[in-house]
Amino acid sequence: MQVSDFYLDELRDQMLYSELARSVRDEGAKKKLRELSRIEEGHSKFFLSLLKRSGVSVPDAPSRTKVKLEAFLMKLFGLGILMKLFEEREAATVVNYLKLFDEVELNEADRETLKSIVKDEMEHESFFAEKSSMSIVENLRDVLFGMNDGLVELLAAVSGLAGAYERSLLVAITGLVIGIAGALSMSVGAYVSTKSENELNQNRNMRMELSRIVFGDQQGNGEKVSSAKESAAFVGIFYIVGALIPTLPYFLPFSVLTDQFASTLLAVFALAVAGYLTSIISGVSGKRKVAEMVLLALVAALATYLLGNAIRVLTGITAGI
């Protein structure tokens, strides 16, 4: 990311926090969001000064209309999920800022200011972490992971089946079977990977505790241990949710082409929402992430549809339903 990107991100966050503070009901969150808006304003001014000193043209401020729309969309998910999104966003921001120390020439005063900004962002992350205590919020990455996989894989699968069978009901039934099988497979994979990661984290935490006892080392709080069962459940459940979106339209009493159009339309909309949420927690451009996810899904769907058509023509498949 460029300094101009950091400037725009901080300026947008300032505007976004200010907008959200006007509408949230939680007084503690309202007060904190206003405070964060003021802090982000200071951060944006620092990056603005870097831009001006380097002779780089200052980009236009983010559109207030777009910021208001983003705030509205974020509020739809509720305060808990909103706080978790910001927690993940601040974590991604800290990583990006740390790269500045190596990638941009800064004088000593700028380095100290940047260190202060990183400290602010880490404190923001801690605040948002305290506010996001719901189980579904804590497993937001698992939710998005399962949802994205279910959407993309089943959109591609039912598109291929539609090309091969040309019978909506057969596509729908087969799609459901694939979706259930995929959910079970994803759940098992999430359970095993999370359990393995937890075992590694527990070993690290034990070594850190031993270091504290022997050497008096007080640094670090240890790695967080997640619930393997919760991770598996959320991945599996939301994989099914994602899988149903492109599959259910094939139960409609219309032609397979009409059902396929409805399936693709619903999947694209759901992918756009999922891509938007993913962009927030990963700290990347929302437009780029949404375009990337939707484009890749459409390419996969088109490829499997053409493959299904080719198989039908070459094998002479006829559907009995």
C-alpha cells in the first residue's frame, strides 16, 4: 500500500466512525467511536503531511455518500459483528503500517509518530475485541470461509449439472447432495486444522509460561486457543447456507435456463456481500475484493457449464426427471 492509501483509509475511518457514532445506541460505543474519529483525524493529518513533503498529489477525500452507505450496511449486521469487523480491520492496518518502517524513508520524528499511530491502532483493536463477545462474532472468519466456499463451489457445480442434464429438479437434488457432502467435508477439515493449531498454540503458551517462571520474562500474553468444535460447526453450517443460495432456484417450476439465471444472480449478490465483509477484516479494497470474488465465481460457473454441455453432447446423456 502507498502513503496515499493510508491517508485515505484514515480519513475514511474518521468519517465512518463519526457517522456510526450518530446512530449506535450503546452509549459506551458511541463515546468511543467519537473519540476514535478524533484520533483517526490526527492520523490522516500525519499521512497528509508525508504526502505534501514528498511532493505527491493529494487524492480527493472519500465520498460522504459512499461512507454513509458503508455505515448503513455495516449497521445492518448489528453492533457485535460491527465491532468484530473493526477489530479485524485494525489488526490488518497495524500490519500494513509496520511495513512502512522498511519501505519508506522516514526521519526520526516521523518514525516516533508512526509508532504512536501503531500503538493507537493496537489499542483500538483491543477495544473492539472486548465489544465483540458473541460466539458467531468470534467465529466470523469461519462464517465467511464456509459461506464463500459454499457459494463458489455450488454455483460452479449446479452450473455444470445444468449444462449436462438440462433438468432443473435433477440439478437441485444433486446440488443438495453435493452441498451436504461438502459441508461435512469442510467441517471435518476445519475441526482437524483448528485442533492441530490449538495443540501448537498450547505448546507455545506452555513454553512462554516456563520462560516467565525461569527467566522472569513478562512479554506476550500467549496465543489464543479456539474451539475446534465451534469452528467446525460454523464452517459446516455456513457452507450449507452458501450452498443453498445457488441451489434452491432450481426447485422453481421454470426452465433450466431461467433457474440458472436466478441462481447466478442470487449467488453474485451473496458473493458481493461476503466479499465486502472479507475486505473489511483483511484491510484490502472493497471494490477489488468484491470484483475478484464475483469474477472468479462467474468464470468457474461458465467453465463448468461448458464442460457439462460438452459431456452431455459427447455421451448423449438424457435426464429422466
